[in-house]
Amino acid sequence: MMTVPIQPLPNQTLQVQLANQACTINLVQNAYGLFFDLFVGNTPIVQGVICENANRLVRNVYFGFIGDFAFQDTQGNSDPVYAGLGTRYLLQYLEAADIAGLPS
């Protein structure tokens, strides 16, 4: 598992290489919550996924992504909001070995 560096901004796009996958991550805060998009290269993997504490974001190997993501609240059990991104709310990349045997 590794922490993906994010900033306390309401809208951001990140480029990161994970398990030999060129990933683009969009995080967008709106009135309904924080939302997550993931692309590998130009291929969308998931889009518009609501971010909840400790809930996996990709969830299905069918999409062809190696690994998964989840937010971790370091101070409790709240769903992430942009003001705490990178400090209170950490975006964790879960490697394939981290999720082996977990339910989808």
C-alpha cells in the first residue's frame, strides 16, 4: 500500500505511475461530496465514483486496473472533503497483494 500525494484543493488532477500503469486521477468536490475519476493512459477505468472513508473506489478486476484505491480518515471515520486532503484524508493505492482475497 502506498499513499498518493494529494492537495487540499476542491478540484485536482494527478498523474502517477502505479504498477506500470500511467494513471490520471481527477478529484472533484461538489455539494454532494468528493468524486473520483481514474484513467490509465486515455482509457477511463471508473468515473464519478463517490469517495467514502475506507471504501474501495475501483472494486472490480473486470475493469482491467491492477490494484485499487481507498481513502483513509486519519482522525476518525468521516468521508473525505477537500479541505483535509493530504493530511486528514489520505488517498491510498492498494496493490494487488493488498486486496487479494478481499470481496469486490
